Amino acid sequence: MKLTDIKTAYFIGIGGIGMSAIARYFNSIGIKVSGYDKTRNDFTIQLEKEGFDIHYNEDIKAIPEEILQNKGIVIYTPAIPNEHKEKLYLLSLGIKLYKRAEILGLISENQYTIAIAGTHGKTTTSCLIAHILNNNNINFTAFLGGISTNLNSNYIHKTDGIKLLKEDIIVVEADEYDRSFLHLKPNISIVTSTDADHLDIYGQHADVIESFHEFLKNTKANGKKIICEKADIKEDTDNIKYGKDENCKAIIRDINIKEGQFHFQYHYAETTVEVCNGIPGFHNVENTTAAITACLQMGLTIETIVESCAKFLGVKRRFEYIVNQENQIVIDDYAHHPTELSSFILSVKELYPYQKTVGIFQPHLYSRTRDFADEFAESLDLLDECWLMDIYPARELPIPGINSEFLALKMKKPVVLISHDNILKQLKEKQVPLLLIMGAGNIDQLIKPITEIYQNA
């Protein structure tokens, strides 16, 4: 299938972070786009403003006639349940449905592709690479899993700058869920982490790791493989490992905090430079190292890369300051895995060692809570006090006995089981000087009202 032959595209789950980026890309190359989503959100509202036709009820009559006549393409996200009415109807007509990742594979197959994978760290790393390219006026296209604060989008298509390489450059966040990233064949493959996750799909950690090995095997001949030292990837002489170990090819040295910013030394080949990280966090030092190393492989100079890193403002919902005033700090983070939570909380405590840390956490998925309950408890116990919301089910049905009470019983530090409304009521009565908002569900709906409470105090 050639994308140039497509005139009409229909998206089932168009409001997702990854799906909306592809929808924008299709629209930019002249393909008529419409779609369905379960709920109207910020992404769908923006798409509507851009002229996209979107509906929010499962309605086969809303599917475009060209699609029903098999004269277009249908893209769906794996988050859509198998019993979805529109999905079932299209399949009954013999119409092929494409996963989002398959389309990314088609889009990127003839371009110079940088694919960033990892159970965590991939969104920040992807957005930083996109920022570095943009800051150096390089032409590129990027499909991101978050909203870049600098670029204010999850989709960037820059065409008015410099053509750095013979091929067009594309930056793709490579999602391991449902083994989606195996559709990609990158020139530069990055693996930021290989922790156990999505065990509802993989079954066991060993299968997760094997999937990352398969992803790396898909790297094009003469391509580069950039891998964090913490990732459980077998040794390979072709790998460019990065981390604190002196045996790495890209080495992190002397991390320190100056005036609230993380600084470190980056060493690669014969080059050693001081890097001022635009975003806080020990984990983000690693993400920045991966991004610097990738950009060096494309031929950018270390000086222009480091200059760009200092100007990086981060990603929405990744260590994002919601309130940052004297004696009033609220930081929001998408962290929904124990490793992410630990990295985030420890980085906050390093920045504010004398403050009491109170964190609101919304567990994401029953299966993830069950599979990593002990690890979650250990991570959340790094807080001085945890406010624990109900589990956000996303695509799952409840699992008997798995709830927030189950998780709270495993914790040692003070835990408050709390609802959305009670959080706001409690904050109105007594503000918390240092508050962390953590989770990947709909906890982001708390950000605006919490901000207003602090501003009106």
C-alpha cells in the first residue's frame, strides 16, 4: 500500500496522543480525515478546530461512505476494545484495519528514522531530539507521545529550514505496548529502559526484554543502536551504551544541582562538555544523554546540541511545574510505573531536601497494580504522605481484590484514600507547600482546579 494512493482515512480512537499526530500528518498531505473517539478531550477539540469531523458515539452510520466502499484506510488504536461496534462492522465487511504502529512503519520506511523506545523515558527523549533539530533549523517530522512544551504539539512537520541529510528525517516514539514498535526499521534505535511492564500483553519480563531485542534487530544496516546501561540488553559491539559506567561509550559524569538546575559532564569519544539540563531529574540526565548521542550521529555539532539542551522546557505532564512560587510548589508527572515514580520522587527530594513531600497518585490499570504492588508500595513510601485515588481502569475490567485499599495495606508511610472531590476540598482548607501529582489516568483533570486553588489562596 502506498500512502500517496489514499484519499480518505478514518480513525477509531482519533483523540489519542499518537493517533492525533498521524491524523494531522494525513491531513497535511491532503488526505481527508475523520474519526471516532469515546470522549471529547483537548486533542479532539483541537482537531475539530482544525476542521476534522469527529463523533463520540459508536455509530456505523457515521463512518464515511468511501470507507464502507473500501476506498480509504482505517486506522485503530489497540486501546479500542474488540467488541467496539464500528470495528466489528468494518471487519464484517472484510475491510482491513491497520494499527497505528503499522501506519508509522509505512510513513517512516523511506525516511531517515530515529526511533526511541523504552518502558519509560521515550517521550522526553523524543521531544528533546525534536527540540534540538528545530532549534538548529533542521527540517524534520516528529510523531511524539506527549506535548512538547517548546513546540506546543505532539506532531511537528518542519519544512522551512535546512536539509541535514539526503533522506528526510523523522523522529518516532516507538511504543512497546502490543509489540507495536516492531513495525519500525530505524536508522537510529534508542532504548531508554526495559523494565517489566504491560505484562497483560507479554506475560513475563523475559518476553518484554526479548521484544526490545527484536526492535534493535530491525535497525537498518549501518544504523546506530543507542542503549541505556540500565537496559537489560545483551552485549553487542555495535551498541553505543550510555550511562555512568566508565565502560560506556557515552559517559555521564559529575551530576550536580546548581540554582535548581541539573548539570553534568557528557563524555563521548574525545569530547567532554558541561551540560546544563533544561529539565530537572536524575532520569532526565539519562534521557538528555541519549538525545545528545543520537544527534551527534546525525552530524550536528556538540556545541549546538548542548546549547539546545539548555533551552529545552520539557514535556507536558513530565516533571512539569504547575505552581512554582516561594513556599508554594506543585509538580505534575505522568509517572505510572514504580521505576518512574521512584525517579521522580527522589529527584524532587534532591531539589527540595527540607520540604515535606505530599503526593497524589492515581494507579493506572488493575493488572499493573496487581503485578507491581510491592514495587508501587516501595516507591510511594518515598513520599512523606501519599493521597491514593481509585485505580483508573483504562481498557480493563476490575480484578477482584485489586483496588487502592489493597495497595495501601502494603505501604508503611501515611496513606490517605481520597476521591477527586475530597482532594480539592482538602486543598482549599489547607494548602500543601510541596505537592506532587502523579499518574497516567484522568488525574490530569485535577491540574486546572488545583492551580486555581493555589492562585486564589
